[in-house]
Amino acid sequence: MNKVSYPRNKVLGGIWGLIIGDAVGVPYEFTPQEYIPNIDKIDMVAPKYFRKTYIDVPFGTYSDDSAQFLCLIDSYIECDGFEINNAAKKLLLWLSNGLWAVDGEVFDVGRQTLKALTEYARGTSPRYSGLCEPEGKGNGALMRTLALALLEDESDEKLVIDSHEQAMITHGNICNHVCCAFYNLIAKYMLEGIEFEEAYSTAVDSLRRIYKDKKVYLEEFENNILPDGIIEERGTGYVIDCLKSTFKIIRESSSYEEAIKKAIALGNDTDTTAAVVGGLAGIIYGFDKIPSRWYDQIRGKEKVLELIDRINFENI
């Protein structure tokens, strides 16, 4: 059985960092930046004057971001590695039966994810179902991809390939594949104890080497993803925007809590931005630096803890 050799505090930081970021962001989702409460008022429980997005969803409930992330963890443990067909089945079970959703209730589904999983349910291969919208570049694959970096202690090449494949299920455009690979390589290096800036530059070098003979992937990385600057308004669901916003927030924050609040302060796709930021911030600061008040308020964590117990940590 595959063993996880990374420090437990960092792995748990990544898992709970993503889930908690998602849950803190849920009440503010789709809210324009100018209507988000002041950063000191952002919390798991939104201010009383703020009308939360999902009226009937209790505070502390995580969304599709975390449920799909947990589906990948579940699949990886079950198969002792990443297996695209099993992962796709888990994601479909989430959509159809509420697998890993809090209370089994699916209340937030991205348009492209819904379309792609519907294609998969009709018999389309998971390597092609994500091409239902060939130009689709949403962040729906990025938000769950961290599961692979946390559990897979193998070569950079293997992590990049698996990052591509997990994205293919719902997001077939290579832009999504490269963003997931870049994010996961950075996470991998930070799990190994490397600081963010060095992890970032090392990931750049590694991807350039891996993509050397993959011209289309290399051009996507060099021309569209790597250049400085955020392409669209921050906080949107566009995958490059989400990725670059994440890097900016990580660079400008000095704690997990600060990073999550800054992610939500961008508005719009608050749950996903905070989940993507939260995964990296959780690795950087560790599980023990995540606010206990937020952890205590998470709903459905008993099942998550059961899943974590199935992870084969090398160092208990």
C-alpha cells in the first residue's frame, strides 16, 4: 500500500486548509467584490447584515470543491494510486448520490462539470468527457487536484501526468491540465519543506523540462500561464485568474487566516478561490496553525476524519 512520507502536519494542513477555506467562502459566493464585508468581518459565520448566498445551507458547510477533492482522495486510497476510471466514477457518485457532500446534498455544481459528468454518464471515456466544452477554462479541476500532491510521493513526471488526467474528466482544455500540474508541483515541493518562492521557481524549471518535447503544453505554460499579471478581474472562476490570484495572496499573507480572508475579499467565486488558496496555505502553516474555531464549525468532519484514518502515513 502506498505510504505518505510527507509531514503529517503539512498533509493535514493541506486537507483541512482546502476544506475550511471552501466552507468559509460558501456564504459569500457570487457576491461582487464591492459588496463583500470588510476583511475584518469575514468569518465562517457571515455578519448578520450580510445576506448569504445559500439561504438554506448552514454555516460551516463545504461545497462541491471539497466534495470532489475528497472523492479523489477516496479513489486514490481505494486504488492505491490515481486511476482515472475510478476517480470519474467517484465524481459521478458525488453528482448523482451526494458522495462526500455534507448531508449528501449537492447544492453547488459548475456548469462545465455538470455537462462533462453527464457526458461521462452517457458512456463517454473520462479522457474525453471534459472536452464537452473544448474551450472551457473554469477552475473546477484546479479546486480538487491537490489530493494528488498530498498523497503521491513519486516523480515530478508522474504527478504531472496524473494532474493532467484528473483534469480531463471535467476540463479537457490543456490550459486546465497545465494549471493543475503547476499548482501540484508547487504543493509537492512545499510538502518537502521548501519555501513558496523556491517551490515556485523549482516547479517552473521542472515543467519546462517535462514539457520540452510537448510543444503545445510548453507554449501554454510559457505564453498564457507563466507571465506576470492577472488576466481578468480577481476572484473569477477562470482557471488562470484563480491560480494567479492564489499565488498573489500566498505571497502577501503571513497566516492561514489572513490568506483565506484575502481570498474571500476578492469576491465572486469565493469558495473556490479560498479552497485553492487554503490548500497551499494549509501546507505552509500546517494544520496546527489553522484557527480551531473554524475547524470546530465544519459540518460533516466525522466522515472526513474516517477518510483521513485510511491514509497510510509513513510516520505516525
